[in-house]
Amino acid sequence: MNTLQKTSWQAAAIVLMGFALSIALNSVRPNGIPLVGDWSPEGRITGESGESLIIPFEDARKLFEAGDAVFLDARPASDYESGHIQGAKNLPWLEFDDYFDRIVAELPENRTIITYCEGETCDLGKQLARALIDMGFPHVRVLANGWGVWKKQGLPAAKGEMP
């Protein structure tokens, strides 16, 4: 075996042993990194104790139809104005401090608050929901890809600025 081959085998053995050692150490650590993650909205959108904040679409639709929920659009005002769930209020997460005082007075404590944004990977609704929960609103849920699925189902929508 020539020197180049021997060096290549040794390098491969070192890399393999390092990988095996890292996997072994990760598995015994109490806060080890999961080897397989849950990247679905249900797995990403959780409360502090790990419970899912996702509300199933059908449940959100039923609450909307019964008038038993307040919908909060976490997208920027320009996105809200181009189309939103009918009756939803705009509380843009990126401008939370500017909008919060105006919106919070209208949020009932005993009704479900449903936050949403648009797209499978959009985290604005999740961040808004967590902030509201931290502020003491107990019934906050997130409608994953809310505006996207709402439009797709042809449910009541509106355009324009918030009254």
C-alpha cells in the first residue's frame, strides 16, 4: 500500500470515528440535538411547554362562522390591505409596538384569538401568538398558512385598510 492510499484510509477512519463519537455523545446528553426534526408547521409552532398552537383549518372556519373568534393578521399592513380574512384586524408582528395599543383594546379575553400570516414557512403568526400568550391572553391559536388556505377555500375575504 503506498503512502497516499494509507493516508486516505487513515483520514477516512478518523472522520468515521469522529462521526460515531459525536452521535454517541449526542445520544447520552440530556439536551441532545434530534437527528430527525419535525419541520411541519405543527412541529414548529408550539407554546413554551411544547403544546401545539396550531388550530385545524376546519375548527378556525367554524369559529369564524359562529363569530366566536378574533382573527389577527400578522403580515405587514400592505399585505393586509391587498387581501385578508373578512373582519380580521391587522397587528403586524414587525410593527407590533406601533399597532398593539390600538388593537389590544378590542381583544376580548374570553374569545379565541387566531393569528395568521401567509405561507408554510411564515413565522409571523407564531411570533405574534407567543407574544399575546406572554401578555396574558390565554386562548391564542395559530392558523398555519392562514391567508393562503383561506383564499384557496374561497371563504369571506376583504381588501383595504383596517377601519
